[in-house]
Amino acid sequence: MQRLDIEKWDVDESRELYSWDKWGEGYFHVNDKGNIEVTPTQDGNAVDLYEIVKTLVGRGVEVPVLIRFDGIIQDRLRKISSAFQEAVNLYSYQSDYRHVFPIKVNQQKHVIDTIRAAGLGKRSGLEVGSKPELLGILALPDDGDSLFLCNGYKDEEYIELALLSRKLGKRTIVIVEQLYECQLILSVAERLGIEAEVGFRMKPSVKGSGRWASSGGDFAKFGLSTHELLIAWKFFSEAGKSDWIKLLHFHIGSQLSSIIPFKKTLAEAAHFYTELAKKCPKLEFFDVGGGLGVDYDGSKTVSDSSMNYTIEEYARDIVYTVGSICKENGVKQPVLISESGRALVAHHSILVTEVIDVSKYDAPVLKLDKPPSDHDLLEDLYQMYHSLTPQNCLEGLHDAHYVKEQILEKFIHGGLSLEERAYVEQVYRNVLVKVHSFYDELEDAHDDIVRLSELLVDIYFCNFSVFQSLPDSWAIQQLFPVMPIHRLAEPPDRKAKIVDLSCDSDGTIERFISQDGPVSSIQLHQFQPHEPYYLGIFLVGAYQEALGGLHNLFGDTNAIHVDMHDDGTWRFKNLIEGDTIREVLQYMQYDPHELSTQLHQVIENALRKGIMTDQEAFMIKKKYKASMENYTYLVV
């Protein structure tokens, strides 16, 4: 367990504690004021995150707020593309690379617009995996040079829309996931008089690494087995359409933690490509799918929240492996595609929430009163507390546990009063606090004493919903970096866990990043009730918004895009207001007009019964109407 040197605290100590230099990829720093600053393009121009939040609040944009830095998306795309271009040059690869963004990672329109703008001139593209995603992208203008890949399960309408998009000037490739799609594509194309372009998604036998390893392997959900792939090729060949086959695709899972399994799968898939290329004269694209990881915890390991490789290594492995296997087999090297969604957008979004209250574990008890009765067990516990020393604290802790259990049994069977039980709880809590206070004096603390650190923590209540804004934290225990966005030159002398506004025990963050692996608490500053204290939850740009749920009807947060100019100045653009109470009620089929009518009837009944005055009726109607248009989160 890390021990903090509070007396010598400075910004360097904060860096050591929160590790933003390890997980931040160079986008986050701390300035002389002790505030987090963001350098979206890493060109030296920085923006103070705390000042942004204060400005937003001053303009009436309430916290929680999701802050998106468009420049980070631009820089991430540049990094990924540059890594592949350097690998192409290094290995004299005879084709090029294109990035395709799978919009399931973040379907927000303003994010998609930013990605498309960043990809201008890079021939990047988009990938959709469902009919709604297809319709969302279909109307976007296109220069015809970028790729538009259509994945996922398909019906006739999906395929019809995908093929018609070619009439809009899009370079659309329909990727076959299941054999039945072959006949649908052929029949719809004939009916529309459109020459299709298709790809095959193969099912590699080698699995990937990390939490989503089951996305690959022989029993994966998507893709064609070797036998099915040959059937699909034969189907189009016998129909005289083998020239439609343009792409081979594979995907072995999101957030690959280790590069080793990926290398094996890549070699397997590259041999697939060379065999298919010999049968399909127009085959030209090799899509390695997604999987490029994000180092959420900064450990650079094979943990589920990290990765043991770099973007540059990832790109070199792809270019070298595909290039060498194609060369060995006398096959023209294909245009390489990667669908690196998480690695592109995770870093650009930060959720900022405000601490609204704190429940402290160690509220000081200056003097413990004598027991309220002469019960022996109460007297024993009282004496245990006063006799605790560093030398006997472990034994005292065990004795206190035992006595507490005996007292609980007495209470359950009616042997203790409520006042006596309340006294026991007070003394027992102080025993735990006193034992834990000896921790620094113990050279080799017992695990039972160390575990007290997990129990004796403050609870910081924050204005947000885990289920809405951090669903992966709740559902799959994904680690996200969390830290204050200001006061970082001050010592954070409180150990805490973070809880949200929801009425659910799972609405909490209890796993945090540390140098020694995930820990159950985070160091935070003393909460001052009349001063705002803001926490940032970082790297939330991938998946979290679309997966978020309306638990307790907490809706989407406010969101704002921040853009930086070349001279270092910044501006707000694309303010997306969070859900109002009216909107989330409508999501659940409540009609606000009908609710108002029903409220009027209830008020009239109350007036007739004389339990409400006319003034009170007016007040509740006015408040009800106004509240319908308010933010679903607390106004602090």
C-alpha cells in the first residue's frame, strides 16, 4: 500500500500518485496552478481544464459535463496513420494503408463529423454494423474515395440500402458475415441493376487476448469458417461475380492486451488472403479489424485495462507479416485496413463531475462515554478500546470482532436495547479507526490490519450516474483513470471511494489505478462544502455513451466540444444539452401533457378535501412545470 509523504507534497508527488504521464499519452499535464491542462495536438498549446469547467458553469452549463477535445481525435488519427506509413516505408511495402472507424465505438454525430474532417486527404472511411447505423451515415456527403464498410447481420432492406449507397457515390463494400447473405446480395443487386463489391469475414482459429478474446476462435459469433468461405467464393464464382470479391476481413476482439496472439492470428489470416487472392483476381483489401488497445491504467502490461505494445509495433507487425507472406506466395500486397476505434476516440472525452457531499469514516470522538448500562460485553468493548497499543492491536482487533458478534446475537434475541446497540456500533468503529492509526508504526502489518484500509475510507458523493456515463465500470469492471482536475499542488490526504446519485449499491467506483495495480480507494483532497471540488474521469470516449442506461432516469449529461486554434486560444463549439426530466420520462412512455392533467385532478381533489390551499396548489403546479424542463442531475 502506497504511503504518502504529505509534508513534502507538490505536483511531482501528484504525478506519481495519479500517473497521468503514464496513461495520458502526453495529452494531460498539470500547470503551475495545480490544475490539469490538456494539450490536444501536443504542440505545446494547452488549455486549463479547471478554467474550462468554471467558464461553462458561469455560462449556465451544469456539471456533470462531458468535455470532448476534437484536437485529440485529429492527433490520434495522425499517430495511427503515421505509424502505418512509417512501417510501409520501412519494409518497402508495395501498397498503402487506410483507417476505417467503426461507428459502434461512438455514434455521436459531432464525433463522427470530427473523425471525417480529420480523415480528409487520408482516404479514411467508416464502418457500420446495423441498419440504424447505416441510415445514420447514408446521408453524409462523400467524395467517393473513402471506404464505407457494411458489417453485421443483414436482411434484404439492409443490403438494398447498402447497395443503393453506391448510387450516391460511396465506395461501399458489403461484408458477408453469414452464408445466407450471399444469395441476398446477388438477388438484390440484380433487381437494382447494381454491381456490388463484397468482402468476406473469416473466422480465425487463433484467439486474441484480453477480456474480449472470445470474439475470435472457431466458436466465435461472427465470420465464415474455412469451409463456409470456400462455399461463398464458389457461389459468387459460379454466378460470374468473382470480381465482386474485394476484401478479406477478420477481427479477434477489442482491447487486445497482448500482441503475441494477434501476431499468430495475423499470420493465419494473411495466408487466408494469399489463397483467396489466387482465386479472386480483384481482391485488393485486407482488413485486420479492430483490437488496438488503450493503456487505461498506464501499466503497459497484459492486464485487461492495458496493452504490452505500442501503436508503432502494432503497425510494423501488420505491414511486415502481410507483406512477407504475400511476397512468399507471389501475391500482390493488398491495401491494409485497420478499424482502430477505441484507440482513436477513448482519450478525447473527459467526464467532469462535482463532489456534493462526503461521509467521513473517522469523525473524531474526543472522549468515549461510559457504557449506558453495566452489561459485561459493553464494558469489555469499552476497555478494549482504551487498552489498544501498537503491540496488541491485532489481538485487540480480533477480540473486538468476537465481542461485536456476541452483542449482535444478544440484540437479535432481545437482550440489548437500541441505545446499547448504538453505543456498541460507536465503540467498535472507533476500535477499527484506532487500530488502523497504528499502521504506520508497524513494520510488517498483518493482512487484517491492511484490509482496514479498504473499509475505512471516506465516501465521496458525486453528481453523476455510473450506469449512464461509465457503464463498463459497472458491468465489466473496466478501469478508468480518475483524479481531481485542480488542487494538485496540495496534498490529497483523504482516502475515498466514489459513489454516484443512483439508488443502487453498484453505483460506485471502487477500483482505481495505482503503481501496484488496481486498488480499492483513491486519495482525494479535503472537501470544503462551499467550494466546488471537481473530479475528472478520463478516457471515456469509447463505447460509454451508447451503452449508458437510464437507471433512476438519470439521462445523458451535457456535452461540449472544445477546439483549439493555432495561436493557443480555444473556443466552445457544439454544445449538446443533456436530457431534461421531460425527455427521460418520454423515453419511458410517460406523456408529460397527460401527467400535467392528472396532477391537476389530484390537486383539485386535495383542494376539495381542504388539505391544500390555493396558494399551495399554484406553487406545486408552477414547480412541477418548471422541473419538467430541468436537467436530470442535481443543480449544485
